[in-house]
Amino acid sequence: MYRAFWKAGLSATVMAMSSSAQAYYENYLANFVSYFPPACVTNISVLEDFNTSGSQVLLEGLVDWINLAGEVHALDVVVVEKGCPDSARRVLLVELELLDNSDGFDDFAFMPQPWGRIDGDPQRYRFRLNEEPNTNEAIDNFGILTEGVRMTFFLDSHAPLAADFDFDELMPVADYNGAFLLEFDDPGGGGVSGEVPAYLNNLRAANMTLTGRLSGNWSTPGIPDQGFLLAFNELASDPDGFLFLSWYTYDADGNLLWLTGGNSYDIYATQVSFDIVLVTNGEFLGDKLADREVVGTATLRAYDCNNLSLTYNLNGISLGAGTIPLRRLFSLEIQGYTCGDFETRLEHINDID
């Protein structure tokens, strides 16, 4: 007989990932059908200390679970919702722990297989419990839970590279962010289920962590024939990131102007400030170093995958000061290192005229 109870509530508990799950860089073998934007959980920002969004516990409870020897164990299950900087996008985390039965042995059990069901529809959508976000590495129910070890997984789509991948088992992104029934199948038979409420966008972060996923070409709406190249450097051996900005614009007389800037930033920063440098007197395809002069200051802020702002002061060269919005020139971003989920990227493909 299986017993289970679920209860809704709020929690400020820090969600601890297993030591192997997160690094300062991402797996480049991206899951292009992931339910959440890759940049929502990029780097170590999924941890509560470094995530710009809020979080809340949606479901929690104890479930009788069958271990590998056919013995019944208590499995502690917690489902946590975290908001993403992108509107109406969340990520769901599942925390599992096979509780110690105090028999003196380290027991094991198969991981549960999660499914989603919408409004009583007989169609079930297969989820994947994955230790790393945005990757095709599959775990599903082939993983093993060790007694007394609490692990946290991303509730994501099953892997496109899996041998049994089926598009018909993919839950639409809108439904992942809506209300659905979350079911966990016990490989030993039976299981448990609970209602996941619709995401209300109440946990949305005001800013986004700076990340290499923001690298690319950007421009300001309504300002033609000029723009920005942004490059964010990420190194696993360095706790800091580094921004390089190249600004192609014009001076007060309409002459071409090349401005650059750069600075390091804390790995979980949402903005970075730097000096603006004027580059002049170079040589076409030559080895001569161009002249450089600091002519102002700027601060770059990130809001979501398609929205940044640049606050600048160029009074030193009579170009004034202010704040301008930046939008992606290509919303499909850099191939293989995407920022937003696929549907969001398509929605923004025509943002820039």
C-alpha cells in the first residue's frame, strides 16, 4: 500500500545542488526543446544565494517507495518553482531524498519517472530529472538514489538525443508554465501525483545575471546604421567574468566613431561599469597599434535575454549622457549557446526593423 501526502507552501530554503551538477560553464550540447530558457539557470545562478528571482515550494511530501531489494522506503519529494528573467517563464526543481531506515545499511532505489498531465487529458508528457540544465545528457529513471543523500534535479523535457525520444511526449512550453498534474511513477509499481499550479509571473527577476549567452550583436530601436558587439568571457578557472563592448557610432559631425570598453564583473552580477575608450589613428590590415583615449564611462545592465540597457556619459567628447535600450540584432542568438527557450526566440525574431 502506497501512502503519500502533498502540501503547498512557501519556503526560502536554499536549494543545494549535488557537487557535480553545476560549474562555471554550461554543457554546449544544448537541449533545444528545454522547457525553460537556458540563461534562467546559467552558471551557478540557480542557487538561492546567486539567483535574481524568487522561489517557492509548490509540492512536498513523503512517499512509500520500493528499493532495489523490493523493500519499502520513505522518499522525501519537494518541488520548487523559480522565476526566470524572461516573462512568463519558470524552472521547476525536484528535490529527492531516500530517507534512512536506520537498519545500518546504505540502501538504494531507482529514481522515479516524472510525467505531466493537463486537465485530465489521457495524454501524458514525459519529463526528465536532470542534474545539469540545458543539456542532452539523459538520466530519466535509470538513475539511482542513495539512502540519506538529498539531490536536486531540473524538471525538464526528455532528451532529443535519447533513443526513444518522441515529439508527441513533449509538453508545450505554455503548459509547462501553466497548471498541470505532476505524476511520479515508481519503477517498482505504483506512484504519487500532485497538482502544480500555473505560474503567475510573481517570481520574475527584475534583472538577469550576466552570462556568455548575452554575447552577440545588439542595436538600439529607431537608431539605424550603428550598434554594439558584446562579448562576455567565461572561464571555469576564474570566478569573475569579463565584458568587452565595441560601439560603432558617429561623432557630432557625422564622422565614424569607434568606442570600446571592458571590465571584469562578479560571476553573479547583473550589471557592469567600465570606461569608454575612443580608438583612432589605426592602420588598415597593419601591425600598428591605434591610439586610445578614455573619453567617458558607461554601465551595462541585463534584464532578460533580449533586453539590456546602456547608461553612458560622453560629455568629454560633447556627445552628452543618457540611457538607451539595447535589443538583439538576431534573436536566434549564437548557435549552440542559446539564451532564451526556442519559442521565446521565435517570438522575438522580428523585434528589430
